[in-house]
Amino acid sequence: MPAKLRLVALSALLLGGFAQAADSLTIDVHRDANCGCCKDWIKHMESNGFEVNDHVETNMATVKQELGVPPRLGSCHTAVINGQFIEGHVPADQVIALQARPDLLGLAVPGMPMGSPGMEYGDRQDPYQVVGLTKKGEIEVVAEYPGN
Ligand SMILES: [Cu+2]
């Protein structure tokens, strides 16, 4: 390869790498217009350094289906980051940790447990799990809250 071409290829590679790093904290959130706890979860993500692209949807069931969220893992909003889904009130640090797990299709906090981010009602705290969906369709517990 001529030196000049090689340089172009190298800078394309570097730029690609930088773009990816900058993208990693940008998250797309799909939610229903009337969902209040979804907006509170968006605030939680933003206060943890995420840039949120907010998408108001008319049919969340279709969105979840298209994004590959199994109905048994369903919650309110569905987010996507780097091709992986985030279903429901998943804590921001788990979304960051997911970036080291490309083997998972996504993460979910099924239902809407009290005390999860965006679901704060006074001191109420339901125990809940953050689960990952493997490419084989298996569910793996990745974290439990409240932590010890
Ligand atoms: Cu919710």
C-alpha cells in the first residue's frame, strides 16, 4: 500500500475508534408519551453522564418486539445502546458494565420494582434483579438490589 493511502486508512481507523468511544454513553430511549417513570429514568441516566435520545412511541409492544425484548422481561421503556437493549429501570452503572459483555443481547429489570432508578417512592424498596439475555435465549442474573 502506498504510504499516503496507508495514512488515510490509519486515520479512518483512529476516527472510527474515537467515534465509538464518544458513542458509548449515548443511549436511545423509546417510551410512551404518558410514562412518568420513564422520564425519571431518563433523568437518572443523564445525571450519570449519558446523553439520551428520547423517542416518544405510540406502540411500545411493537418496539419491544422489534428490539428483541422477550415479553417475560418486559417493563415500561426500552432503550438501546451500542446495539444492546436496556429494558426498564436498569441502574446506569449496570448499563456501563454491559459494555464489557458483548455476549449479551441486552439487560432488563422486568416489571417496575419500587426503589429502582426512576421508581423512587419515599423509602419503598422492593428487592429486584438485573438480568441479561444471552444469545441462546437464556436469562442470567447480573446484579441484585439492594446490594449488601
Ligand atoms: Cu417505569
